[in-house]
Amino acid sequence: MRGLLASSIGVTCAAALALPLTSPAAAARPASPASASTAFAGTASASTAAGAEARGAADARGAADALRGGRAQDAAQAPGSTQSLPLAPLASRDRTLAPAAAEQGLPRRDVRHFSLVGVVWNDPDTVLHGSVQVRTRAVGADTWSGWQDLETHNDDAADPGTAERTSGRVHGATAPLWVGDSDGVEVRVRAEADRRTEDTARGSRTATASAPLPTGLRLELVDPGSSAPAPGTREAAPAAAPRAVVPHDTAPTVEPGAGPDAEPAADQATLDADADAANAGLAAPGATEIPELSRARTERELFSLRAGELTTQQRAKPYIGPRPRIVTRRGWGADEKLRERSFVYTKKVKAAFVHHTASGNGYSCAQAPSLIRGIYRYHVKSMGWRDIGYNFLVDKCGNIYEGRAGGVAKAVLGAHTLGFNTNSMGIAVLGSYGTTKPPAAAVKAVARLTAWKLGLYGANPKGKTYLKSGGGNLYPKGKKVRLNVISGHRDGFATECPGRKLYGKLGSTRTTAARYQGR
């Protein structure tokens, strides 16, 4: 998601330890490389090969069957891992473009299995002016892919001044790229060259200068772990009562004792139970999906979910779309140990910001849960966030996934639109839609999701609303900004996200969502 202004802000991770890797010049490549890599503090140790994800194309129903357990693994879920490899200066191929210091990278090498790749650096306020390219080798193959570009401006971010943004663990980052199950990688980062013509006593000459690259450049290779387990393969812990959090009009609120230095450690069962309990009343503990409802049942559920909070107009005429089917965090295999334990809420959901993940379109719908696990791990372990940044994700087949933990029907504070995360939600369509037309199923899913979630809070998808800026590169902190209730990321921040093709679908999305609400 390339920012249009130099002030765009990215994010990343904690410091890593550097260990040597097997050289590609070594003898034959082992089936399970024994080479060690650097890992962030607190990152789970790298698992052995997680097994190749399904590579064939899958339709929406096939993906849904897999999530329900029809084709899920019988074994327990295997944890993922992150390899963090420092980049070093490369000899420039063109000395007229940039000195060696303006080009960094990593030569071809064997690594442990990974499926998602990104580049991070130390300072989240530093912008990478230049290009980042990778090429990879698929597991079991001897040939390498062509060079692929990574979006250098990852403009999804927590609001300035929040605990998540000021934790000290946040760094700069590119958008992640999905490459499929791979065990070889090469990367190059080149600073942007600025050519200008200068007049001298001997005539005109062309001078070339390059902005310095950010310090601490590191390559992040993410193994998302194995597929989500089939229902029943892991005993569901008893659901705990949802945690009470007092909402606030403008500032997010956290439970007492929350924060990176205050949260007590919790075991897996407790964390799973917390995530399940946040959706109490919508699905049973341990459920891998929240089922869709009819319009009539959704209206009845609205009165039970938000009793005492509904306006007079909502009680008289509850404009709300039928609740769509939503795959839960358990359904896509979230490792709840990665995130911070507490949930952070704002008062309401007044607007929805639509994004694309800029992670490429080379995934199948059966691979979508693996892709989401990869993005989740990248956001938390490589970028330093408390949880995945988006509130919801949508794949190309129209499947909807729960994102940040805290309850799909609640006003969970995300990290998706810097300056406008309060009283909003972020929906990311998996893929890159700058030049690629988004699938009709994905666009319809965004309309269905917004019709339901905005309807819970009485918002009209075709309407306008005011949000107060928390600070960004379009609007100063404190400015009240009039926005579409369904907006693109670029409406609140100077960025190309959600891509020109997806952004062009938002007008019809608003109309369709309003129709689902009965307007």
C-alpha cells in the first residue's frame, strides 16, 4: 500500500539475534534444512516443515468445507515461526545509479520453510524511498521465481499516542507478500535515485543522489504453521464471562492491568476461552464459524446484543442486514499466544474502512486461512502490534474471517487506518487490487458484512459521518473529518490502498449494503 506522501508511517518488530544459515553453495539441499535463523524474542521456535498447503484452485464451498473440518488435519495444530535475517550492502550493478551503500540485500540461500515474506527496519517514522524485490524457490523445486515487488509503504497502523503505537516494539515495514511454501530466498533493496541536471562553467552535467535506506533492514520469512484443526481435535475450554470494558467517546479503553508490561501470562486454554467468550451469544465455545442468520433472526439478535443501547429509531425500525457467516479465529487457526491478552474497545462503529492486504493474488481460497495466519504473525512478531491489525478479512471467494480478537459484534479498536481507528472498523480484502479487478464474491461479502456490522450501530452505508482525526498525513490531530460511512483507506490517509480497482467498487458496495439493510 504505497503512501503518496513522505510522511506515511509503517511499522515492525523487536530486535533479533543473528545466526548463520546454510549456504546455497553447500552440498545437496537437505529435506529439512538444519540451518538456524534469527528469531524475534518470544517467537515460537521454528517448526519442522509444516506441510505444503493445498495449491489447487478451490471454490468458496470447498474452502468452507475445509474450514468446517471436512478436509482438516487430524493432528494438533503446528505452531508457525519467523526467520529474521539482517540485510547487508550489495555491490551495485550500476554505479551511475547508486553507491553500494544504497543497495542492500541477501544473496540466494537455503532457509527453513516459509510462505510469507516482508522487510522491516528500526524506525517506524522512517519511510523507505526505493524498491524492495524478492525471488523465491518453491519447496521441492530447483527453479526460482522471477523478481516480485513488495509494497514499500505499509500504511496500516495504530493511532498516534495509543499504547499499541508507543509500545517501543513497533518498527517500519513493507507490506507482506504471499509466495507459497518455499525454502529458498533472495532479496534486494535499492534506494530511489534522484537525477538532476546542474549547470557548471564547463556546461551541463547530470548529478545523481540517493536517499539513505532505513537502518536495521531485515528480511522476515514467516511460516504460518499448519492448517486449522478439525472441530473436536482440540478440547474446547469452558467459556469465561466476557470482560467488562467501559467504552469512551474518543479514546480507546483497556482493561485494568493491560499493556505489554502489565499483562500476566496465560496458558493456551485460557487464551482460547477468552477469544471464544468475546463471541458469546453468537456461537458456542470452540466454534470454527459463526453461522449466517435470516433477516428476522438478525433483528431479534440485535435487540438482545444491544439492549438498552439502541436509539428510538433503531427500536422502531432496525435497519440491519442479515448476519453473514463468519469464520472465527479458531476456524482459521489463530495462535492466541501471539497476541496481547486484553481486548481494547471504543464506543461505537460509525464507519468502515476498506483495505487490500497488498500481499498478491497468488493464493487459493483453501490457502486463505494460512495466509491470514501469516499476516497475523507478521503484524505481531515482525511489526510489533498487539494483534492482527484488521477487524475482518475477506478472501477472493467471499469467505469472511474474524480479525482482531474481542468479538465480531463489538467495537474493537484495530490498527488499520492511522488516525481513524477509533469508532471505526477495518475490512481487508486478501490480495492486491491496484490493477486487478476484485472478484464479485469478495465485493458482495464486503457489502453483506458492512450491512450487518454497521446496522448494529445504526449507521447508514450510503450516509456520511464525522470522525475525529488522531493524526496522520492528510488530517491533523483533532480535526473533525466528514467521511463516507463506507470509505476506502485512502479517504483517511494518503495511500494507494485499497487499490484503484477495489476503490472503484465502493460506490456500488454502499448501495448494495443499504439494500441489505432494507433502506
